[in-house]
Amino acid sequence: KVFRQKVFQILFSENRYSCKEKKIFIELFPNVNRAFSVLRMYERNYFNYMLGRMESHIVLDVILDYLNNKYPEMFASQIYDNVVATDDIKTVSRVMTEKLTEFVGVTPTLKTENF
């Protein structure tokens, strides 16, 4: 819970806000911080909107588009911030990892569930 609070402070606080964690983030990810800073300068709510649009783009337009074209027999769709598929969770996880890594530049940790 504390980690999540720190991440939200780093991402959503005003540009002038500073803390130890934000300084570390800036050192590790200067380009990401620069891009986020520009978005936050425009309008604070715009940053939140753009993050949502980026997430939507990568999931709908990149990952699901790829899965539905490459594996037309597989049902793959989005429910909120989840990708739901009928079979082959390993393929879905592999594709998501590849596409998210290409888009973000960092390999994500994914959580899978069978239901």
C-alpha cells in the first residue's frame, strides 16, 4: 500500500513536488519523467486522460489487434484493465509481454488467472 502511494505521488503530483522517491525516479527514467512533466504542465487532468488513452491504445490497438489477427480462432477481449482470452494463456502472456516491452521499454510483470 505504501509503495502504491509513492508511485501515485511520483506520477500524479505537481512538477514542483519533490521527495526522495521522485528524485530516484528522475535519475532512473529521465525521459519518462520529462514526458510526464510536459503532460502535467498542460493541465493536471490531461495527464490522467493521456495515461488512460495510452493504456487503451496499447491494449486495444496493439495487443488485442495482434492477437485477433494472428490467432483468429482465439477469443481475446478487454474487460476494464484486463485482457480476457478463451485459450492459450501462455501465448497471450507472451504477446502482452513482448508488446508492452516494445511500447514501454521495460519488461512488465503480468498476473494471470484461470477462471
